[in-house]
Amino acid sequence: VECPPGTVGAGSWTSGALGGVERVKELHGFFSDLQACGVKLTVITKGNVGACRYLLEHEGLLKFFEGVFGMLSLSYGESEFDKAHPEASPHEGSPEDELNDSKANLISRLMSAEGLKDAEAVLVEDDPAEISSVKGLCGSVFVSERKGMMAQELQELRAMAKASTTGLASVGPKIAGPAPAAGKAVQQKAATNMVAKTTPTAPAAAPAAKHIYFDFD
């Protein structure tokens, strides 16, 4: 069922499904921030790919994602609505988009294809079993309330995305100035003994997240 023209992002049922108009605006800003840090985003859901894409597209969010993996077509059976509308939706995924294995195994394959290290990939999930399944494979953010990402999770993910943009591995040489004035002779001696001092090497910044995989229920 198509949304009436002009309702997208303005109280439509699609915005309601995502938490409301203000929530959609918040998500838009959040995903924009992650992309600005060079982070790739992907949806991995046990829901229907077509439904997920439809919701995201109608609220201007689909553009942020590399892809949507999930269930295809009649994976959950055929409803009366399906029977009455047998034509394929343009939002339905292709066989390459089907989640036909565990999320952990899919993430492992995607990480291998990009050459990602464990700290460079993150799964965002509200299912404790899925969080446990990626332990040792990649990072994770557990959405404990099952109400969608709240301020704490949004802040945590932003920090992961910016992890490698703060701090430097080392700092250049610093010249020590002369000692306080204590007579002309002392000043001249201090000037000839000035030495370059190098600050200690700072610890390397933690790897930043390069790809975040979002659950979508």
C-alpha cells in the first residue's frame, strides 16, 4: 500500500513505524554523522527485505545503507494480501540479499570481502543470542531496551566511528627555552646549551569502526 503523496516524513505510517517524525530526523542526522566519518552501513534483518527497504526509502534513509540482507518474498508464507497482489514489489531483494545463514556467518563473509579486522566491524542488536554469536568476530552494541537505539547507543557508535580520528602517534620536537634571567653570563650559557626535547610517544588510537551492521525489526 503506497503512502499518499506528500505524507513522507510528515506523519506517515512509515515514519510512525520508525518511531515518529522527530525520530526519523534524529536517525537521518545520526547516519549522516557516521558516513561523514567514512563508516559503511548495512542492514541485516530476519524481517522481509522488501518491507525494510520500503520503510527506509520512504523516510529518506535507504540512501545511507550499502545493502539490506534479510528474508525474501514469501519466506514467512503467503497472506491474503499477497494472494490479492501477486505482482512483485520493486523493493524486494535478489537472491544475493537473502539471509540464508546465521547473521554471524554473513558478517564473517562480508568482513572477509572487505578485509576488516575484528575492531573495524560492529553489530548493533537487541537479541542477546546474536550478540553472543559475534563474540571474537567483531564488535557489538547491545540495545537492551528493545525500543531501538537510544541516546547511549547513538553516542557509543559515534565514538566508535571517530576512534581513529583523535590523537597522533607522536609529537614533533619541542625546543626548551632558556632558564629565567640570572645575569648576562648565565643567559648566554643557557642559550648555547638549548637542546631539542621530544615528547614521549602517545599510545596509538584505537581502530575506528569501518562497517556497522544494523538489525532491523
